[in-house]
Amino acid sequence: AQKITQTQPGMFVQEKEAVTLDCTYDTSDQSYGLFWYKQPSSGEMIFLIYQGSYDEQNATEGRYSLNFQKARKSANLVISASQLGDSAMYFCAMREDTDYGNNRLAFGKGNQVVVIP
Amino acid sequence: DGGITQSPKYLFRKEGQNVTLSCEQNLNHDAMYWYRQDPGQGLRLIYYSQIVNDFQKGDIAEGYSVSREKKESFPLTVTSAQKNPTAFYLCASSRDRLAKNIQYFGAGTRLSVL
């Protein structure tokens, strides 16, 4: 079964607007970590933000915030004040902590974002 | 500059040939990983290593081999047994036993078959 689901079609967003990228996950673990990565056209994966399952507050890193809804198993990424450089693929990933020692990540298929001026 | 260096950036393989992708890190990270990415897909784990001289198979290890003789280096060999090797390969590393255990990635190697 797919552990991470990202099903939005490609998105166009106006510069300076906010965009929300959906991610739902499936796990029976109580302890897990959720990650978002950005992949520009150059190909490298850039870490953006982390949310632990026991973190009571939503994670924030600059213009990135994570809307964590544990009961719904949802970990949406919000990018505020979009910039042209935000155009990229965005991947959600999960580490289940029964697998903590191995630190194996399960990745979704990604969301494509294009920022238009 | 601290980081993860993958080389080459582009690689071409002939039928029946083994090729080796290089991954070097100077972050003093304990753990290293190899992923494969196909077009329009997420990443799939090939092999990972938590310490020198030890490594484990990931989800798609068939047709690949690795070694971890030094902490800094984790080369991936794509063998002739891998029948569909055309893909983008990403190497990552993480500092084990930290709470977040974030994986950091190199710039990738794009492998094509001639």
C-alpha cells in the first residue's frame, strides 16, 4: 500500500501568492517523522521542513510551514509569498520510527509547482 | 564547502556493461543512501549503509551493488543484471542518531543506456 499520497495535478501560482501542497500518509506507528523536499529542474533534492509526530506545534521554516493534522494523517506544505525560484517539484516523505535505526524514507510522487509573474 | 558530491553528472552505459556512480560526502555523516528516481515518480531506496563496512538492501536492490570501505564514500555499481538502468540516481547522507535524522542529497547522476 502506498504510504505517501500526493495527488494534486500541476499547479500554477501567481508570484507573491500562497500555495498549499497536499500530502496524506498511512502508518500504524505512533512515532514517525514527516519531511518535505524541493526538487528544482537541476535535480538535487533540497530539504525544506520536518515535522515529528509528537510535535505539538506545526513546523515553520521561513516561508514554509507545515499544516499537520494528525487525526486526518495529513501534512500539507504551505509556501507563503511565492517567488519565481519556488518553481519546482515538491516531495513529501515519511520515516516510521519502528524503522528509526534504518532511517528509511518513503516518498510520494511529488507535486509540480510553477510560479508565474 | 561541506556537502555531497556525486559524479559523473551524466553517464552512458552500453549493453552488458557495469558502471559505477560515485558519491562522496565531507559532512562526517554516519549513514549514506542510494535512491533511484524514474520520470514522474518519487524516490525508491536501492541500498543504504549506517556504518563503514556494513550496508543493507533497500526496496529495489536487484541488479545493483555497493561498498562502504570509507565513511566518506559510498559508490554504487549498476551491473549488467539491471535490465532497465535508465534513471536519475541520487545519493544522500544523514547524521545518525539525531532526532530529526534529516537526509541531505547530492546533485544526482543521470544514467542512460546506449
